[in-house]
Amino acid sequence: MKDDEGLKVALLKCAVGFDTSEVVEEYTVDNGEMKLVKRKVTKRDVPPDIKAVKLILDGEADVHDMSDEELLKQREKLIAILKEEGIEDGN
């Protein structure tokens, strides 16, 4: 199902972390026309979510027994999968 694929992609992004930006625009009405008064772009880094990593690895390995090094290797594996799927960091 297409919805399942979207969920998998979102879970992978959460597992490895990503960059995002938020745009807030403020408008005013001037002579009957909407005019942009203020535009603010905020960029932020969303760090990797260990719960997402655990969900992905569930069944592949006993995550609770994995060392930090093993978890980092799994993170790199997930990043490679995202790149293969054409999902770039920051999207």
C-alpha cells in the first residue's frame, strides 16, 4: 500500500534525523490588496529518534542489548537506505 510506504519513509527519516524549515508570513491589506509585511524562515535540525530506530530494528536484533557503536552502525545503514530511495537530508 502506498500509505505504508509513506509511513516507512517517515519512520526512516525520524530514525536518522533531518533538517527542516518553517516559513511564517504576515500580511496586511493596503488599498484592497494583500501585501507581505514580514517573512520569517526558521531552520532547525531534528535529531535522530531512538524510538524510531528501535521500531525499525524490532525483529532484526535485540535493540536493548546493542552497544552505542552497533546503534550508530545501524543508523548509517538507515541513512544509506534513505539515499537509495532518493530521500535527501533536509526534505
